[in-house]
Amino acid sequence: MNIVVAIKHIPSLADELEVNDEGTNLDYDMVDFVLNEFDEQAIEQAVLVKEASGGAVTVVGVDVIEELDGVLHTALAKGADKAVKIVGDLEPGIDSHTHARWLADAIKEMDADIILTGVQAADDLDGQIGPMLAAHLDMPYLGVVTGVEVAHRVATLYKEYAGGMMGKYAVSLPLVVGVQAATKPPRYAPISKIRQIAKTAVIEEIEVDDDGPGAAVMLRKMSPPVSTGHANMLPGDAEAVAEKIIAIIKERGLL
Amino acid sequence: MSNDIFVVTECLDGKVSDISYEMVGKAKELAAASGGQAVAVMLGSDMAEQAGTFASDATIYVDDPALAHFNPEAYGKVVEALAAARSPRLTMFGSTSMGMDMAAWLSVKAERPLIAYVNSLSAEGDELVATSQVYAGKMAAECVPEGESAIVTVLAGAFSVEAGQGGMAVEQIAAPVPLDGLKTRFVEMIMPAAGDIDITAQEKLVAVGRGIGSEDNVELAEELAEALDAAVAASRPITDAGWLPKTRQVGKSGLAVKPKLYLMLGISGAPEHLEGMKDSSLIIAINTDENAPIFDVAHYGTTEDLFDVAEAMLELLE
Amino acid sequence: MDAGLDKVDAIFEKETAIIDGVDISGPWNRMFKERVIWEYTPELIDKVADLPGGESFAWCYQCAKCIPVCPVDMVGNYGPRKLYRMAQTGTDLHKSEELWLCTTCANCLRVCKKVVDMVQIMPAVREQAVLDGNVPEELQKAFEDTAKFGNPLGQGQRKRAAWTKKSDVPVPIMKKHGQPVDVLWYVGSYPSYHPRGIDAALAAARIFNALGIDFGILGPEEKDDGDTQRLAGESGLFEMLAEHNIAMFNKYEWNTLVVTGPHELNAFKKEYPKLGFDRSALHYTQFLVQHLDQLKPMLKHEIKATVTFHDPCYLGRHHGEYDAPRELLRAIPGLELVEMGRCRENGYCCGGGGGGMWLDSFTQNHTTMRLSERRVLEAVAYGAEILAVCCPFEVSRFEDAAKSTGNDQLKVLDILELLDQSMRG
Ligand SMILES: Cc1cc2nc3c(=O)[nH]c(=O)nc-3n(C[C@H](O)[C@H](O)[C@H](O)COP(=O)(O)OP(=O)(O)OC[C@H]3O[C@@H](n4cnc5c(N)ncnc54)[C@H](O)[C@@H]3O)c2cc1C
Ligand code: SF4
Ligand code: SF4
């Protein structure tokens, strides 16, 4: 079974994000990139599926800032078998549509039986890549999945809904899965192992040049939400405060 | 291209989700401004009744046994066909387990731009302006989709529920595309298991800290949580003392949670606690110490006594 | 595992026992229960001793000197002798939860005639456990955060110098400073990110400025020293961080390397040299004590309080420095220094070393109370109003322990904060 994991390298939220001088996008010089946390879950789920049902795991991502190697080496250390990076004369800020188009083109060559990817990423301004991959590859998609089992070319998937409800689905291969959480928390890859792999691993490269259609969304303005750095203090006595708290909760549609 | 706005509504376990009404309300407002109709689209089987609860200008209800439960493959095909036939100017999905499975797929299939994580929508002349809460809400991105027709996924709680509730005649149709040969099969719905709850999976948490004073008082927090349909979480001293099980501990050496509501009763906001809850969407802190560090992180706060506030809230909720 | 019970259970006595006509009923016939001293194999001991660094495990001759000094035993059931015995009777330390309880405080080593060295044994076995994927979750999170962000608190690398914005005195950052400095101050992760650590860092900056010291920090170019991660079994992570920090140290011109924390001192003095770093380092107490004559007249304001001092394991036992912190404390007017019973060479461990900092809940399941809580109770028993510390792990640990033991009145302050208070009033 060919298990493919499509990943995204995205700006780290551990830093304060800053906007560029025009106020139209992030100042990419001021951010570090990390692997999308849901993709980390997807990698774990892929390795779990391989361990349970056999197969080989290929991890593929777009090397946006030429720093994807570390992520791919980590994936290999966790049990992936092959790493592929999509390279070119790239600039950060590549939208999900372009990501998905390039990833789908790469995956078409991989004879994939099951494609796993993070259910979403923090930079998915123009949507999640999982369903887009499914559209490009003409495969079914199921997202917000928290468990994957494969037997007899059928994947059994558990999809999370609100209120703790869980839908069980059976989908025949091939398909694309948007992973919310792997069945087990992602395993740890010791750095010595990653460094060992970094010395020997060969990462396959696929060249792209940016010409196809993208998100078709114009970003007019990007700004951090106004934050006072301090809680908005509710005035009045306990009753007034209680009333206000309930109003705020209702306002958010939480009651 | 019509000036209509499609709202792809959703039902979970036979009940219409609030997000559907929220979107319908907003769609009505936008459609009124641009001279189109707000069209609620509902997919299901034997759900005509639920389909009649929207305040939309029109409601299309597609009835087919294959649509009885959410199935992205079947639902996607139907929505794609409807959108192709009626060319709405905007198609709205919830940024939910269902909406997220369809929106991006449709965006590629129908070659229409998509804006995700939207919490604000307006029309500026002919242009549609959407604000996306990207980077987990750390940035607000104001976007304009190119072309004549767009798709958005809308965050829950962004718009009013009431504005979308009402009753309209429903146009019931059969599936516009054949729904046989599906590769995706819904098997069953698994209800949450009884027993101790998983606080990481809760939308709403009432968290208690040392300010609660004694084990007996934890009951007050539990009552409040029940009234809010929330679960009880705690800071470490509370689980240390055995007043609540260890599985309720939030923080560095406990669990990391990201609920939509984190209501804190008597928690000071030590960094080890913050580590586990700072990404919650709405944090309300009740703490008598005006200098408590939690007020640097909470969205709303009060220095009233937690017992007074909790009891007043309970009374109001009853 | 209830330590107390276990110990009592191991003793028994017959109510009536008459042997050869002599009545030895009751306490007269008190005996230890029969112990299993046969039918063991040395394999599990060898499994540890065969590892580089694990050799001394096999040297234990079960004298038990180490047990009463082991801080974990005091709140549980632990110590080298017991670990050896467990290995003898079938416990595979590689897989046992016991593996993670040792804080590498080195108190056992101090008394062991056979030089059984847990400071070497623990990282050796833990490294194998980490490679096998047996890492407690909390610890794994700290490893991951350190690998991703360069610090175990999971904060952004670019924010590492953000605390300097709060400083009312200049804190030069080497990259921008653009000139050599006399003192390169390695701030460390907790003083850079933890709010209470930042308080100490701000105090240090003021003291350095008042003394007219020509200093600079690496800021965003500094990463965690990694030594505690190494002791917790992540040697690869340690090497990666060490290579980075060494490169940064070598990038700039400076005369003296001063560190805020004892763990960093250990890293730079004992471990980095193995990777080619050939310069020494000073703990801030050692550095400031050299400036005591200049500092003393600046300590104008009295701090009228009974203060006790907690010796950090990695400053005291590991590096033999007991006096510098005490001299600084004594220089503060009004301050009365009292010693706790467990001080200096026999100082109690706060529980944060060797990875304990990131195993709070895990350790809790094996002990009757946290080591930090045990220590706070001792400080209170000696009448201390302030518990003075000089390790950035400790402020958060003890402050929390003071609360959790109901001793909110006990203040926990870094010596830096005390000096700063005395300077400024
Ligand atoms: C290594 C380590 C790991 C840790 N891990 C965790 C962890 O995972 N989770 C965690 O929570 N902590 C953790 N801690 C402990 C943490 O440092 C704090 O001690 C703890 O979070 C404090 O809990 P608290 O806020 O409930 O108590 P306190 O800090 O004592 O705060 C109680 C608050 O209640 C307020 N209050 C009192 N009475 C009232 C009233 N009537 N009405 C309103 N407010 C009132 C007070 O003003 C005060 O601010 C850890 C500590 C360490 C050292
Ligand atoms: S002191 Fe040394 S020899 Fe004696 S029991 Fe402890 S480890 Fe063994
Ligand atoms: S190093 Fe310290 S904690 Fe570890 S066994 Fe020895 S005395 Fe106990």
C-alpha cells in the first residue's frame, strides 16, 4: 500500500506575527516556519497505518523557504520511508490552491492508495488543501478524522463532530483523509536519529514553476486584532457582572 | 450569474446546527443589499420539517436516502450540481466538520475562489469583502474574491442566530445527480461515551482554582457548568488536593485545551496554567485580585467575588 | 507505592515465641522479613552496566549509605541501592518508570564508597529509552519544544530578548552591539521567558549596570544550553544546541562568560568542552562576589528578614560552590541568614534537575509530596520568611510549592532580586 502524506510548512505562531510595511500580508522575514501541527498528526497516523497494515510512507511538501529538509528528516526518523520536496524559485506566501495543485501533480506520479494530510493549517486563508487534493485527484475526501484503519482496500475512518459525536465511515481506496488527530499522540524522534538520517537520506526533488491558477483572492489588508494586553474589566456589582458574562457567552452563540 | 446567495445548511443528529441560522441571517442581509435571494440549501432524508425553519428568501431541500447522513462525496456532488445550475454569487459553508469537507473541494471543482475562517462579510458596491481570521485568529485578513462567484467558510458565532430563524415554504427536490456508486459509506454515529469526560474535546469549560476555597465549593462550579452545558476543569492545586480527578487538570503538567469558552473561577494565571489554556477563544476570569496575571491574558475579567458571580449567574440561567 | 508502609511491612515479630525455654515474645524476636537474595540473574544489571556511562551501576555492594541522603527516597522509595536491587530481582530499568525519578542531584555519589554515579548512569540508560520511544509525555513535550523553539517553554526564538524591553537600563544585544564586551552574559531560557525568571534577569541587568560592567547578551542568537535535556536522555538534542551555542560564543569577542543558572554552568564547564569549547564560565554569584567591595556600598537599604538559602545541586555538589551565594546574602544589611539542616554538601534537591522540571505529574505519581514542597516545609520549619535561590528552575518551583503547602507567607526570591531590592529600596 502506498501511503502518502502531504504537508505544509507554515509560519510559526510561537512568535508575534508582524505585518509588512504595506499592511497586506505577513512580514515573512520576521517569522520562523514550522510544520503544520495537524500534518504532524497526519504523519503519525500514516506510520500507524503502515505498522498495522503494511506499506510504505512517502512524505511530500512544498519547500517554501528552503528549510523543509529538517521536517522531512524528522518524518523519516519517525518511520516514513521516502521524502519528496517540491522546489523552485519560491517565495513565502504560497496559497493553498497553489500548494494543492503542485502537491496533486506530484502525488499523481506516486500511485497512492491513501493520502493523509492535516485537516487544516493556520495559514489556510483560501481553504484546506485536503479537499482540494481530492478534487484534483478525483478521489473521495473525509476530514476531521481521528482514527484510520485499512483492511481489504477499505479505510475505516472516524470523523469528529460537535458535542463529542463521532461518525464512522467506510471508504474504498484510494482516498484523501484530513487528519485532526492520530489514534496515538505523535511519537518522539530523537535528535541523534534525525541527525543520523540527515547524513544519509536522499530527498527527491520536484521542480515547479509558478504559472497555474492560484487562490484568486485579493488580500487587501492584514492586521492583528486590536489587543489591549489586558482583560476588558466588566463594571458593576456581582449581578451586573453575571448578566454581562451571560450576554457575552450568548453573543458568541455559545448558549 | 445570479445575485443569489447559497447557504449550505447542516443538521447533526436530526437537529439543525446554529451555524446554519447564523449564515442564513447574514445571507439575507447581503442579498437584500444586492438584490438577490438568500437561498438555504438543505440536504437530507425525511427532514422537510427542519428545512422549514429558516428565515431565508427561499429554501431548497434535496431529499434522498443517500443524504440521510453527512457524506462529503454525496453532499459535494449535490451542492456542485445546484451551484452549477443556479450560479449563486456566493456560497456559504460553516467552518465546521461538514462545511470544511465540501468548501475547498467545490472551490477547485467549480473554479471559484474560497475564503476560509470568515467572521465578517459585507458588500462594497459590487464587491464582496470578507475578513478571514487566519493564523488561529492572530491576524485578520480583509479579502476580496476575484471573479463573479465566490465561496466562504464561516466561523461559528460570527453572526446572529435569531436573524436566520423563521419559516419559509420549502422547495423539495430529488437529488439533481445520481447518487449511486459512492465510494464513501456512512456506517454509524457513535455517541459520546459516558464516564469521565475528556476536557480537551469540550467546547465550554468552567475552570476552578484555589480561589474556590474548599472541596465542598467545587459543587457550585459543577452546577454552573451544568447550567452552561460546560464541563469542569481545574488548576493543579485542585487536582492535587483530589477535589477533581487528575484528568481535569489544565496546564503544563496537565492537558492543553482550546475551548470556545474558558470561564475561570479563582485561578491566578501562573505561566504553567496559561500554557494549557491561553489559546482558548473566549477567556473570562473571575478573580478578586486586580493584579492577578490572568487579567493580562483573559478577554474579560471581573474582580467581584467568584461565589457572588457564580450564584448570580446560576440564578439568571434558571 | 507507599514508602512508609513498605518499610514497616518488611519487619515482623511473633507475639509469643519461646525458644529453648527462653521467652522472646514481642519485640524481642523482631526480625526482618525473609528477603529474596537468591534466584536472581545479573543480566539486567549488566544491561545497564554495559552502556558507556553505566559501568558503575554494577559496582554497588548494597551498603545502603545512599538511601538516607537521596531526596527522592525522602518522599518515596528510591535510591541507587534500591534500583540495583530491583534490577537484580527482575526490573528492567530501561522500561521502568523508576528510570525517570532521579534528579541527578549527586548526593548519593557524595557518600558512595564504590563511586556508583547516577549522574552518568541515568543519562546513559535514558538515552536508550528515548531511542526506543519510551519517553514520558510531559518530558517529550519539553524535548519537542526545545528542538522546535530552542527553549523548553515552547516560546518563540525571536522573542528570546523580548524581556529586555521591560528593562530600565540598557541590555546590549551582541548582534547589534557590534563591539567586544568584557562579560558575555548567557541569560538562559527561564530568565528569558518565565515571568519570575524575567524578574531575576531584570535585576541582574540593573546590578551589572550599577557596577559599570561592560556586558552583552546573545538574545535571539542564544538557545537553551540543553544540559538538562541531556541528563533526561536527549543527547542528540544537547549536541545540536551545544554546537549552536558554541558557534555563537565563538562569533563574538568577550573575556568572561557569566551564566544565570547552575545547569548552564555545568553545561559550559563540564560538557561543552567535550565538544570543543575551550573557555570557562562563572555563575553570577561567583562573578558578583568578585565585585563585592564595589557592590557592598551600593547595598544601602535594609532587608529585615530571616532568610534561608537553598543550595542548587548543580552549583553546590556539582561545582563545589557554597560560599559565593552566602557571601552575597550576608552583604545585604538587615538580612539574617539561617541555615536549613540540609544545606551545603547535603543540600536537598528542588526536584527540577535531570529532567524533573518537566516530569511534574509523572513524579507526583511516585512520591508522597513534591521535592520542592518538602524543601519549602523545611525552610518554614527553620523560621525563614524568605527562601533565597540562585537557580532559575527554582523560583517557579518553590513559589508554587509555598502555595500548595499553604505557606503563602514564605517569599521565594532570587539572590539577584534581593541584591537589587537592597540597592534600590
Ligand atoms: C513544574 C510545574 C508544573 C506545573 N504544572 C501546572 C499545571 O499543569 N497546571 C496548573 O494549573 N498549575 C501548574 N503548576 C502550578 C502553578 O505554578 C500554580 O501554582 C497554579 O497554577 C496555581 O493555581 P491557582 O491559580 O488555582 O492558585 P493561586 O495561584 O493560589 O490562585 C488563586 C486565585 O484565586 C483568587 N481568589 C481567591 N479567592 C477568591 C474569591 N473568593 N473570588 C475570586 N477569586 C478569588 C486569588 O486572588 C488568586 O489569584 C505547575 C508548577 C510547576 C512548578
Ligand atoms: S552507597 Fe553506593 S555501594 Fe552503597 S548501596 Fe548506595 S550505590 Fe550501592
Ligand atoms: S542522584 Fe540524587 S536523586 Fe538520583 S539517586 Fe542519587 S541521591 Fe537520589
